[in-house]
Amino acid sequence: MDAAIGDASVAVLLSQSMAERRHLLDSAFELSLDLHHPVYDCVYIALALRRDMPLVTADERLVAAVHKSPKVASRVIRLADLPD
């Protein structure tokens, strides 16, 4: 795992209350199992779902993984697909 990605995941978690962290980690772990994708990326997806916001990413592996789940795929947007 890239250190910067890991640090960013930790920062996301620390910005939440203890109860929110637990829920976020539970959701991220479930997503990780469903998508067969690393949990540290799934933290961002779980947060986007929880806040009802899109997740914009340049991570093609993440984009490919989320397309296995219609519920999640609609929340993740490829950076390259954004208008100029």
C-alpha cells in the first residue's frame, strides 16, 4: 500500500466520531469483501455512500472493481470522465 494512500485513509477515519468510525469501517470491510478490493480504498467509497456524495478517482483498479456492484458504481466517477 502506498504510504500516502494509507495516511489519507487514516485521516478520513480520524475526522469521524468513534461511532461513525465503527460504522464506516464495518461498511468499508463489507465493500472490500464484496468487491474483492483493498479496504483502504473502500473507506472512501463507504464515506461517499454515507454522505450521499460521489467519489471522484483516477484509480482505474477502483473504478473496475466498483462496476461489479450497481449500488456502488453509480457513486464512483472516473476523473477522466469529468468535463474539462
